[in-house]
Amino acid sequence: MSFISDEDAASGRPERRTTVTDPRALRALAHPLRIALLDHLMSFGPRTASECAAVVGSTPSNCSYHLRALARVGLVEAAEAEDGRERPWRSASTGLSLGRTEDPEYSFGTDTVERALADRQVDDEGALVHRAIAQRDEQPVEWRDASMLSGYALRVTPAELRELGEKLDALIRPYIALTRADPPEGSDVVALHLNAFRHPDAIAAAQAIAEPVAQPDGEDRS
């Protein structure tokens, strides 16, 4: 059951992108179930605790507790229930990014939480890809043919990488599930993950070129 009204489904929510810098909110996100709940709400729109529990593998009472914890730090909010029964929740924002607090009292702890959240995001994305691969044969052929699993090695400057990210974001943003107006018939929620960073082996590779390893006989064969 969806608590998104026909009007909301047609027009989409107004875009609200938030950078989280409050140490309390960052620490609230350190719990893996809260990350899963927020991700589900941001992907599929308003859901009750019971509906969330069926997807994230927990109980309705436990999900309700953690949804209230997210609400206390402004990450989720109550949504209107059309049937007046169980209360649905929705994400307070349509997009989130993690920032660093400027309060030095919290800087170390915040950086630690940010690192933990980034590591968990990578793990969760990897698990999601494995689930998609495992379920591939269950998908309709048109969805199988449209799916992508690609990797690229680019050679760019930091400025070019930033520009590329901005262009990709601008290209993708009209399709965001929570904000897309008038999605066509046959559309569904798609997971798209983009990661771009200087290759972790780049420093070691540059050092190997600058300082060739000496051969056992003392000859440099580089």
C-alpha cells in the first residue's frame, strides 16, 4: 500500500536537498537499520513502520522506534495517512549528502561517523548489486536488457572530475523518484550508483615509476 496521493504521484515532491552537518543527525545515521529505513523512504516514498519492516527485515515496533529517532533529528517526518489508520513516515528531504560540522568540539567524532557511513554505503551498494544479479532471471526481459553494470578508468584532472560529476548530476536529477513529475506508465524505481575517485593505486603506481625497484644483479631493467 502506498500513501502517496494521486496528485503527489503525478506532480512529485518539491526538491529539497540537504547537507547533514548536525553531529546528532550523523550519529543517528550510524545505526544500520536507520540507514536502511531512510534509504527505503527516499526510494519508494511514504511508508508505514509495518511496510518498512517487511522490506528491511525487522519488526514493526523496532522500525517505529528507529523512525521516531530519525524524526527527532529532522531526517524523517510524519506523512498524512489517507485512511486515518497506521501513521506513515516520509523522508524530510529528497536528497542527502554528508558534511562536516564546523564545531571543533564534534569534529573528530563527526569525521569518524562520516567515515563509517561512507564505508557502510559502499557495503550496502555492493550487497544491492549482488541481490540484483541473483534476481536477474526473475526480471522481465525489458528490464534485464536495460540494466547496466559498467566500470571505467578515466584520465582527468580534479577540475574535470568535478565538472563531470556536475554534468552527470544535472542529467540524472529529472528522473529522481521522489521528485519526478508525471512518470510514464511502466516506470519503476531503479537503483543508480555513481562513484568516482582517484584510483587508490595511483600513488603507488607513480612511486614505482619514479623509483624503480632494483634488480637482484644490480641492473635497472625498467
